Amino acid sequence: DAKTTQPNSMESNEEEPVHLPCNHSTISGTDYIHWYRQLPSQGPEYVIHGLTSNVNNRMASLAIAEDRKSSTLILHRATLRDAAVYYCILRDVNGGATNKLIFGTGTLLAVQP
Amino acid sequence: EAGVTQFPSHSVIEKGQTVTLRCDPISGHDNLYWYRRVMGKEIKFLLHFVKESKQDESGMPNNRFLAERTGGTYSTLKVQPAELEDSGVYFCASSLRRGRRYNEQFFGPGTRLTVL
């Protein structure tokens, strides 16, 4: 599976937008970009995923570069509850490929009141 | 809907003992996964069930670990005998096999295992 690179940590202020970057320069054509987050003392939680086009859901937006070598998770208005470790994960969903998630170290997001 | 549940939430055992972790996936989820985070390292995949069949067990560390999913419902992960390096948090996740949300894995809260 292709690797991703994320900053170790980021800080944000409450109610401000947050842009979490992820580099995946060796992404293949069948790799989907997934984002999960892990709140303190909880299991990981799905946030969003996409292939080529930008995606929006109730939690966040995912902006994917045209060459797909990088992506950005956007939290439009950070809340204290968004403080977590955010993982950018590539998953090959080509027919027959394993569904396993390969976690990196992620980005620890701190949100200041 | 009820989420993924795991039991126990914490387990403290001595080296050489046996421990069995249980995971109840979301009803209707054919896919069930086990992951673990040990010694502050990254979360690592252990294995993947599709119903009762092991689809991928490439992440199982050694033969001291045995996972089962009889009947394709709940799953157990047995560690026998436990070693110090097995200490960590064991997560279970489940997902649909098809449908709009089949890409989403739903994780349980984890079982924290401490081997003394």
C-alpha cells in the first residue's frame, strides 16, 4: 500500500477552519483516500473518503489535488470536540484487494478555546 | 443503531496466562477486522473476517494469537500464552460488504490489555 505523509501536529482556534494536509505522491489509480480520526480513549472513527473529486459530508470536506498526489481534510469550524489524531489512509479497492486500513502516525490536532 | 462493542474494556493478566477478547460487530456487517496498538506505536491490522471465513490474516503476529468467528456473528481473539509485548489496545471494527457505506469501518472502543 502507498504511504502517506502528514504533519505530526497542528493547532487551531475554536470556530476557525482547519486544513489538514496529506501527501501521497506514490498513490495508484485505484487507491481511495480515506480519513479517520481518533478521539482520546476511543476507537478510530471514519470521517470521509474520495477518489478524484472533492467530497463533502456533514463532518468535513476533502479536497483532492488534480494529480492526486496530495489531499486536504477541511474542518469548516473547529470545535473542542474535534481535538483528535487525524489519519490519512490510502486503500486500494481494486477487486479482490484486502480491506485492511494501514494507519500511519497521523496528525494530532489541538483546538484552543 | 448499536455500535461495535468489545469486552472486556480492560484486562490485566500475568505473563503466560490466557486471555480472550470478544467483539460484537454491528448487526448485518459481514466484514469484521481486528487491529491493535502496542507500546505507543501505530495502529496495526491483525486480520479480516468475511462472515466466518478468514479473508486476510497477514497481520497476525504469531501462533499465540487465535481468532475465531463462529457463525459469522461475534468474534473472539485469544492470546495464549500472553507475553509482555502483547500489552496494548486491541480494536475491533466492522463494515458492510456492499452498499453506499461499505467503505466505512466502524470501530469499537477497544480492549486495553496489560500483561504483567
